[in-house]
Amino acid sequence: MGIIGWIVLGLVAGIIAKRIFPGGQGLGIVMTTLLGVGGALLGGLVASLLGVGDPIDEFWDFSTWVAAILGAVAILWLASTLEGRGGRRRLV
């Protein structure tokens, strides 16, 4: 998958993850895209460690999208958990 494919996948997966995950995440379009790309990488890593296969292989493959969205939701959950512990913390 090329760089444009990763960007499109990241943007769409990030938007869907923000809609699924409850709470008000005030992320802009760039951060939403990075969230989705990071989610795709995390989802692909977890899936390959579990032996499910290589979900981050083809752009139009259903498992690619599921892994990206679930990974982005996991990142949102982690960020909200860390934010809730010590007030508003910056992750960057």
C-alpha cells in the first residue's frame, strides 16, 4: 500500500474511531489522520502477533479496515485513560 493509501486509510479510520469512541476528542484533521495511521499500525501488529494474518496488506481488504479502526479506538482509549489520571496531560 502506498503513502496515499496510508493517508486515506488513516483519515477514514480516525474519523470512524472518533465516532465510535465516546467523549469529546478535539482533534484536527492532521491528528485524526495520524491517529488512524497509528491505529492501523497497532492493529496490524496485534493481529500478526495473534497469528490472525497480515491485515495491513491490501487497501480494499476488510481486515485492513477493521484492524485500523480497532487500533485507532485503542489509541483513543489509552489517551483518554492517561488524560484522566493526571488532569490534562500532553502526550507530545
